[in-house]
Amino acid sequence: MPVNDFDKSPFVGLREAFEIVGKASLGDAWHKSVFEKDAPNHKVVLTRLRNILRSGDVAAHWHTSDHEVSGQLQPVEVDHEYFSIRLHEDTKFHAGVNEPVLCRVHAKQLQSCLLDLDDSQPSFTSAAEKKCHEWFVDLISKTEQARLSVNETEKVAREKFQNVSGAGIKRARLAAVKQTGKHDIFRSGRPKINQ
């Protein structure tokens, strides 16, 4: 897609994407004041927008202000520790180019994604992260060992699921432990002996 198409419909800037998420999430409670960092619902809307972008289910493209560097926003980039959305400048910080960049989000995909979003779902994760979680569940369920090494299993997961960030792998592992109920499997020390 040519760079000039990023400035045309159906793509919108981050401020407009934030407003779409805010109106869908807050309904009648939406107000322009939510753009301010100290507003009561600001963090809720920003977190939901970030989680949707992290999912990879919505197309998003970024480019530097001079259009010299551009690319598709990847879920791993959104999960990066330095990722931040700067609403007042309508930019996001891109760690790869070490500067704020302009970002455009596909509005129709965003609205569709919001319709499918379950309000009780605390973390909206990518399909790759869900597969990683399923892999951890399978691994934990089938293992007969009393202990597994966090470092070794996460290393294998990083090799298998290269599109999942380190934080995503950790989330997938912890969710799998919770789902399987094997809370001691990654703990250090000797296993407890039931008497």
C-alpha cells in the first residue's frame, strides 16, 4: 500500500482510534475530557486500545513524519516495554527508530473488533499468544516431572512462537499454570511432600 493511502479512509489517527474505543467502551459516559491523562476513564480506554493493537486483529501502519521509514505495526512492537501512545501529538513512540511516529489504524476493523470484545476479558491477546498459551497448557498437563525450568521452557516457546514478545510468553505461561492448577511446577526448590 502506498504511503499516501495511510492518510485516507478507512485509516484513522490514534486520537480518532482512541475516541472510537472510548465511545464504544463508555457509551454515554464518553466525553472529550477522557483524552486527558488524569481523567477517570483515560487509562481504561488507552489500555483497551493498546490491547486491541497488541492482538494483531486490526491493521495499523506507521511512518516517520518525513515518510522515510514506515511499516506495519506488529503485535510484538505494541508489547514492547517502550511502546507508548502520545494522544496529544497523535503519535506513538517507536523503539526501532527511537522517535515518535505517525500511526494510522483501520477504523472498520477496529469497530468490528470492539463488537467481538468480551468486557470480562482482562487481556486481549494475539492469536499467536493464544497458541503459545495452549502449547504451555499441553506441556504442563502432559509432563510427569515435578519441576520445569522457567528459562528453558520460555526459551523453547520463544523459538516456537517468534511473533510473541517475552511479556506475552510469560503471560501465556502464567495463564497455563493457573488453568492447569499446577502452581508448583515452575517453583524453585524441592517439591513439597504430601503426608
